Amino acid sequence: MFYKKQKQGDKWFPRSFTAGTFCTEDVARRLSQISTVSKADTYAVLLALGDVLGDMMETGNSVKLDGLGTFYLVGKANGQGVDTPEEVSPEQFKKVTVAFIPEYRRSHNRQVTKKTLVPKDIEWIEMDTVK
């Protein structure tokens, strides 16, 4: 993982950032290498995943993918509220976004012991030191 030094007010903080982007083909290739499924089949499934998740969430349900996490839709009502409960309507929603909660596990004392998608040992590298 990479970071840069950033000044906010009179203090300095590290700001994380990504160095690039892996695409669907990269993910399909990697999944096919660790499974018995071809790259083409994996790619096709990944391309369809967005539509399938959208269709499922549109029913008002969340979608939990084992080993990954839970996706759900969130409606954002911006602007002015209304004065009475009777005036509340779906037209007040101005935006819908997808929320995601990474999968996690808890120990017997309810502490989070593992989060998928978050590597246990991250090495932070200052970007200015990388050529």
C-alpha cells in the first residue's frame, strides 16, 4: 500500500492511495488460476454479477457473498424535509447508492478477529521514495 504526506490545517497526516487498478480480466485470470473454472467462464460470471446483485437488491434485500461481504442499497433523501409524516414520499429520494460491509468473524468474546478483503499485514510505502 502506498501513502503520501498531506497537510491539513497545521498538521501533517499520511494519505493512502492506490497505485493502479486491476480490471475484470485480471480478476478472472487470477480466479481461474486457483480453481477449475476457465478464465472465459469466470469472466462471464463476473460481468453478470453486477446485474444479478442489482436485481436482488432491488427487491429490498441485501446480498451476502460468503468470503466477501454484504451488499445493500441505500436511498439518500437530500434537500428540504417535510413538515408532517403524511407528506413523506419516495420522491424525496434523490440518490441511491450501494453500501458494502466486508465479511468479518468474531471470537468467543465478540471481538472482531478477521476481516476479509483487509490484509492482516499491510506494508506502507511512502510514494515519494518509490521510483
